[in-house]
Amino acid sequence: MKAVWFNQCGDAAEVLQYGDMEVPEPGPGEVLVRLRTSGVNPSDVKKRAGLQPAGFEDGFVIPHSDGAGVIEAVGMGVPEEKIGARVWVYQAQYQRHWGTAAQYIVLPALRAARLPDQANFEVGACAGIPMMTAHRCVFADGAPKGKTILVTGASGRVGFYAVQWARRAGATVIGTAGSEARCEQARQSGAEHVLNYQQDDLVDAIEEITHGQGVDRIVDVEFGLNIELSSQVLKTGGVVASYSSSKNMNPEIPFYSLMFKNITLELVLVYNMPDSAKMQAEQDIYQALTEDALVHRIAKKFPLAQTAKAHAAIEHGGLDGCVVVEID
Ligand SMILES: NC(=O)c1ccc[n+]([C@@H]2O[C@H](COP(=O)([O-])OP(=O)(O)OC[C@H]3O[C@@H](n4cnc5c(N)ncnc54)[C@H](OP(=O)(O)O)[C@@H]3O)[C@@H](O)[C@H]2O)c1
């Protein structure tokens, strides 16, 4: 099979290799998936660059956790009826060597979720990290129906889906973005209110939108930069569900401002969120895709042989949506 791999961390163009590998065989409880797409996310790029543990002490890593394709074979204990099923896969390269940047992957059957016919394989490649992370941030603290939720970075890959999960579940959403063009992206997610975090006075604007009540929850992409704002605009008993703090990795928190409001900090890592939450996300994703109820954005596509360029695109940033590697 054709595959992309790296043996050491470093610059994408230098360490990512493209070539032939043996097709793996499914063991007990596993499935063999013929992949059609591979999703590229910041964590894949950070692992390859050596900024996060890549999950290997020796040998190769085939990068990327997300992807989609068709089950071609099953291991012992997995029903044969699964053969031929369209699936999206997740956590492929979490604490494992074998990611989705390859024509084939073997992984636990649990990590291959049904992809409805209404969704193409590109959309399937966005389900694992962008859709699931957003789902967890929106639902971790109970049903959001009737709540007001602030989604920072509503134009981002995760934020864009967070707005949609929250709206679908009956919440009112205020989104933020960093330029007029990005605000326009955020509006396409369905957010009722969109604020420009570079220009608007967010505290005043949120107070006006919420008639002085504040927001119930925040789904936050830059915890450290936004925690002061969060402490000001949350209601008593509110929640910050944050999945990233990349621009301030060791933030100080306004402890007493948060404590006096009984604020819950919900820090989310999609890879090891509870299995029950993964199952719930799978079900909700299946339902939403079947209804064709979500807006998806594929910002860039690359052939497998050009995976290094896909990594560079993620590193460069500023994309309106997901980056997908297409696999012949
Ligand atoms: N914990 C997890 O499980 C998990 C899962 C997925 C991703 N992540 C991490 O989450 C981060 C974002 O991932 P992504 O794929 O969604 O990236 P992305 O598409 O590049 O989105 C990043 C977003 O952050 C916004 N942003 C930057 N500074 C901001 C600020 N001060 N206030 C509000 N918004 C701000 C950007 O808004 P503008 O472009 O409009 O300025 C953009 O929408 C990455 O660090 C990634 O590693 C973590």
C-alpha cells in the first residue's frame, strides 16, 4: 500500500516520507479499512514537529487520527456484516503508530463509526477531531437547550462545529472571530450574534446581547487569552469548556473572580474523553449527517503524496475549514 510516515520529528518537508508498506492484517476486535480520505489537524502537525508526544519511542509513525473509507476485512470477534460498511475513523494515531495517511489502516472496530450515505468521505475526515471536540465542549455539562453559549473562534475548525451543535440543541449562540472575513465565516455556522474580538468591546457587547444576564457557557479556543473575559461575562454557575490555550500555554487564572461565581472549568481533550461521550458523539454525528444538517467546510485538499504540503497549510493557519488528504 502507499503510505506516508516519519521516523523522527522535524519539519514536514524533511521528515515525511511517501512510499510502499505492507498492508496490515486485522487482529482480534479490529477492522481493516481501505481509506479514501485522511483529515489533518493541528495535533497531527504538532506531533510530527515534536511539540507533542507522537506515540513512538522507536520506529515509524503514519500520521493523522481522522479519516474515512470502507471496511474491507474484519478480525476475530468482529461481525462479517461490517465488511463493505462506509466508516469514519478516529483516534487512529493516538498512542499508536498507525495513522490514516495510508491506503489501509487496521484499528479497533470501536474506532470505525458508520458514515451515512448522505456524507462523502471528505466530510467523514472532519468527524473525529473537529466535530467530536466541538460536541464534547457543547454537551459535557448537560443539555444546552435554552442556554446562551459564547463560542470563541467560531470561524475555526472546532468552533464552527461547536456553534452548530449548540444551535441544533436549542441554545442561543454568540460567536467571536478576528476579522470581518472571519466574522462572515462564523455567521455561516448559524451563530445568531457574531462579534469581532479584535475590534468590539466584548464585555459591553455581550452584556447588551444578554440584557445584562451574561452567558451560561463558553466554548473556548484560547483559554489563557480569554479567561479574564470569561470571568466577566459568565453567569454565576457558568462553565468554560476549553480545548486549547496555544497562545498562552501556562495561563494565570483570576481565581477569586471565578470562585465567587462558582464557575466550572471543563478542560477537554478529545482523545481521552469518556467512552460514553464518544458513543454519544458518534450517535449525534450519525444523525446529523443523515439529516444533512451540518455545514461543512473543506478549505484545502491534497493528494497523499503531498501530505507535507497539507501539514504546511495547517501550520500556516488562517484556513476557512478542514484540510483533507485524498487517497486513491
Ligand atoms: N483539546 C482537544 O481535544 C483539541 C481538539 C481539536 C483542536 N485542538 C486545538 O485547538 C486549537 C484550534 O484548533 P482548530 O483546528 O479549530 O484551529 P483553527 O481552525 O485554526 O481555529 C483557531 C481559531 O482560534 C481563533 N482565535 C485565535 N485567537 C483567538 C482569541 N484571542 N479569541 C478568540 N478566538 C481566537 C481563530 O479565530 P480567527 O481566525 O477568527 O482570528 C480561529 O477561529 C489548536 O491549538 C488545536 O491543537 C484541541
